[in-house]
Amino acid sequence: MTALNIQMVKPFSNKDYEKLGDRIRKDVNNISESDYEMLQYIRTSYKTPLSVVFNTIESLAHSVDKNCVCTYRIKRIESIVSKLIRFPEMRVNRAEDIAGCRCILSSEADVYSLLERIRKKQDKLPFEIKGKINDYIANPKESGYKSVHINVTLKGDNRRIEIQLRSLEQHNWATLVEITDLLYEIKLKENGQDSNADLFKLHKLLSRSPQEIMANYADIQQIADIVIKYDYIKKIGAVFAQNYVDVRKHWYSLKLRQKHFFLISTGTDGIPEIQGFADFDSAENNYFEQFISNKSNKNIVLTHLQRTTFAKISVAYSNYFLTFNNTIVRILFYLSKAVENSYKKNSIFTFKKYYQAFLDIMLFWMEQQIVEINQFNNDKNIKKSKISHIEWGTTIEQGIRIFNDMFKKTQVHLRFKVWNFITYFIMRSKYNHFQTLANKVVSDAKQI
């Protein structure tokens, strides 16, 4: 049996699925190829109901927010296996999240608007809601996770499909947790604070609204202290910056604008490899063939995305692409507030620690921006496409503006006062060197 003819296999019985779970749990390290094919059969059986649900929910989502990003995916084989181990009583063919759709909307208000439309149009939709709607925005999980989860089935079909609705900010937070797990080799998503209490606390704080955090200086200080202790922004930012350029160049070279199914896998160098497909069957066959040939690859996902752009796919799967995540800007903003507060209080040693960290990060990003500008100017595919040129060039300009504006707004609060001349001297001793590099970045950016 091969991946190419798997969809022609006769459907399995409930007893077959029960035995499958028992075999996998008994020896998870030696799963047979026939059992992997059985898992693949379960996955591909969701093709039709998932497609119908996705097309419906995507249309509703775009009627609420034209800038939304909607994707669907079928759970990866290794994720299904992992869940079978974690839940000994679960029968694989009755799992509620084998297939799912996700809508990432611009705001929390848009999330609730879409939820309300789904509720109001129930009689006219091809699917129906099953069980309780889990609103983790109104009632976040202990970790800080926020999203609305809805289980639905096509009318006349018993296969459940999970719909997730979340704001862009909530999505950035969720993917940042996964990125942190990967880069720090921990398991916050699975084990919470038992994995790393400091980083669990950091992400829990970041799940709060900016208004909540800004109202409590102790929260800002905790964020700053943890970020500095783990060199968090630079560690993640170094990977983001390099991958962002490499993946973007790769994307433009493949000319994937007309594709709707994407296979994303992590290469041996950590840089994602992207393949585009026009239809579901070709994409699924390629997924299974790659999985069977390299079962140890824990980072391979197949997704569907309409009206594809690099910006959309990198937002939806930043945990695979390891590219820039706007939550990092929020973290840097809180660090800047820690700088301002410690300066205002004339806390010399605290200010020195926070300001040095802030400058180091700003200098790091300036250097990365210069690298990106040079890559942009030398990319042959960008020169051939006016759309790609404008898209990438605009992103570079926005990034420079964000960091320059943040630096300038922070500096405005660090004015000389007679009573804080020492802290002022510390600030000035670092400022001139930074300003030189900042001017260099601005100068290079104007050449785009």
C-alpha cells in the first residue's frame, strides 16, 4: 500500500480503531507503516466536511473583517499519536480536533461579531454547533491562552471539526509560546510553569491587555527582568531576523501566489521549506510521503490558505517560519517603559540595567535592518516583480519607523535634571554611539 492509493482503502470499523490505539500505546516507538497508513486514512476522510466548513466560515469571516486570515489544517500524524498517549481512553476516530479551521481577525470585537453571525445564521449554514462553545477570551486558560473554540459537524455527518476564532494579538501570543518552547527547548504549552516558571510568568503577563500591564509598574518590571535574564528579545530576534529574510526570498522565488495548499517543513538548517499545491489530494500525498520517509521530523504541516500572500502565511504560521512577531514589539515597549520609570525614580543601578538592555536590543535591530536592506537590494526576484518590491520595501520602512519612533519617544523622557545628573550621564555615554548607527540605518533605508 502506498500514500497514492490510500484513499481507496475500505473504511475501518470502530473495533479496528480501538485496536490501533492499543497498538500505538503499547509501543509508540515502533509504529508500523500500515498503522501510519491507517492514521492517514482517518486524516484524509475529513477532506469534504472540512472543505465545506472552511469555505463557509471564511466567507463569514471576510464579511466581518476583510483583513482576516483564515486557514484550515488536518492534525499532523505525530500530533495524533501524542494525543493518543496523553489520553489513554481516547479512540482515534472520535477525537474532536483531527480537523480544524482558524480565523485570525484584526480585533477581539471582530471575533465576537463573527461568533454572533455564526449563531444567528445556524439554520442556513451547512453545519451545526455541537456541545458547548468554549470562550477562552472571556475565561482564559491558566497560561493566558485566549481564543473561542467551536465544535461543529456537517448536517448528516458525525465527524467533528473545530473552529478557532482569535484576534491577531491573541494569535501572536499563542505562536510566541510555541516559538519559545522551540528555541529554549522547553514545554510551556504542555507543562506550563513546571517547564520554566520565569518564561511561563512572562507569557502569562503578555496575555494581558496593554492597558492592564501599563496600570501596574510591577508587571512592567517583571517583564523587563525576565527579558534581560534570558536575553529573550535578542535570542528570538536573531532567529526571526535571519529566517525572515531567507523565507521571504524563498517565497518570492517559488511564485506561489496561485497555490492554495502549502506544505511547510523545517529543513536541516532550521529554515522552513515551502511547497505549494493546487489541490488537496496532491498536497496530502506529498505530506504522507515526506512523513513516512522521515518520521522523526516533528515540524511538518499541511495547510490551506485562500488569497495567499507572504504576510498572511507568515502570520498564520510564524511558529514554523520563525519570522517577526508583533508581540516582540510589545515586549520592547514595556522594556522602554521600565527605562522611563527607573529614570524618573532616579534608581541608578536599575536604570543602568534597563537602559543598557534597551540600547543593546535597539542596536541589534538596527544591524539586522541593514542586513535586510542589503538582501532586498540584491534580490533578483524582487527586481523582477513590482508587487513583491513594493510589498517587501513597505515592510522594511514600517519596521524602521516602529523602532526609531520607540527610541525617540523613550529619549524624550530622559531629560537632564539637577537631581539626576548621574543617571543622565549614564544615558549620554551610550547615546552618541547608538545615534551614529541609527543614522546609518535611516540613510541606507532611503536608498530603497
